[in-house]
Amino acid sequence: MANVLKFETIDNARQLGGIPAGGTYVKHNLLFRSGNLSKASEHDLLRLRDDFDVRLVIDLRSDFENKQKPDKFLEGMSMVSIPVIDKIVHGDVFNKLQIPSLTGMNFMEFLFGIARHPVASLLKDKLYNYFVDSDYANRQYAKVFETILAQKGAPVLWHCTSGKDRAGFCSALMLAALGADDNAILEDYTESEKSYRKQLEVMVEKGCESGMTEEQLEILHFLVSVKREYLEIPLKRINAECGSLLNFITQRMHVPMATVDALRECYLE
């Protein structure tokens, strides 16, 4: 897919340009999504700033995650923090999982520990339903729309930790607002699976060798990558309850149609 961007150290990066939306296409090199920028090399940051003119980065992670792995920036770049998971919910899940600091810990072992935890299924089973049901998440995603609109068509990048769940749902919302249909939205979403395929294959192999159950391997898959069904399920719910993802944006997120129209004016061909 031409949207995928290859960086040295920034994971799961792509732009939404060229995706069909509302009878036309999303403009190229204006709307970007990725994993976090905590390990971004200077070369990658120079490409973002100078080649793609990305000056604003929206961080969808919690304060806890941001402190663990703060983004790197260059002069002329700025960050807006818009965490989409409520502090109480985030803290409750992390406390139940008893997630420690990552300092000095092998990241694969860290993920294996989460996948084996008895309450880890909370993450897999409830995250996307949380995006749909949470008034807090709806308000925060609406704030993302406001922040992007304020850029008046300038390039913007949003990210979470791996750029697949919170950033993926954000991309789904933005594409729906621009007029993309569910299939185009799901096609963009599933690109994250390709981005993490090799990493996932290694982890699954190691997980099998260590005796992980099928359920634990499925949770590991959720932590590392995506499946089309992860987004399909909440989209079906939204379509049943609201009629469309665009209706969800205007009715549940309370984003005015004037904002939707203005975003289309800025970011569609």
C-alpha cells in the first residue's frame, strides 16, 4: 500500500492520502498516523519535519505511558496530549495487571507477562467497546477533530503506543468524517497487521515454545498486532445503533456537521 511510510525507528507509520472518500480522495501527505516517537532517530524526525512538514503531533496515550516513553521532537515541532482512555479506567486496568516500570525489562517478556495475566482479557474484549461507549473517549476524540481543524489543512500526525488501536480508531473516525466507507476504513486499519507481522511471528513462536495457551496467544496477537474483526465488531455495533460511523461522530461525539464540512474542505482533493 502506497500509504505506508518506511522509517528507521518509527513503527507503523503511514499517511491517509489517496484513500477514497466522499466521491473523491484524501489529500496526500497531510494526515499521518504512527506508533509513538520515543525512539525516533534524528533522521526520522528530520523527515517528518522537513520532508512532510509535520509540525503538530497528537499523543493519544495516557500520562503514564508518556512518562515511560516520552516522544522525541525537533525544534519547530510541538505536541498536544489528548489521552483517549480515562485515567480511572486506565489506572484500574494497569493496577489489576500490576504493570511495573519498563526500565530494565525485556519488552517481549513484558508482553508475555500481560498475555498470561488472568485479567488480560479485559484489554482484548473491552477496549473497542470502550471507544464506542465511553463519553470521555467520545469527548477526547472530538477534541482531536477540533485540534486538527485548527491547523487549517496543515499536516498533522497522531499516535498512541503502537499506532494500531487508539490511533487506529482515530483514523477510522477521521476517514468516516471525510466520507470514506467502512471497507476503505477497514483496509487502512488492517495495514497495521502487515507492519507488525514479522514481530508477531517471532513472539508467537516464542510463546508456543513457552507453553502459552491459545487464549494467551490470542491476547498476545491483540497486544502486538490487529485483526480486521477487532474493528469490524464495534463498527457493526455503531451501524446498528447509529446508522453509520458518521452519525456516531455527530450524535455521540457531538461534532458539528460544520466541523465535518470544514475538515472535508481542508483534507479532500
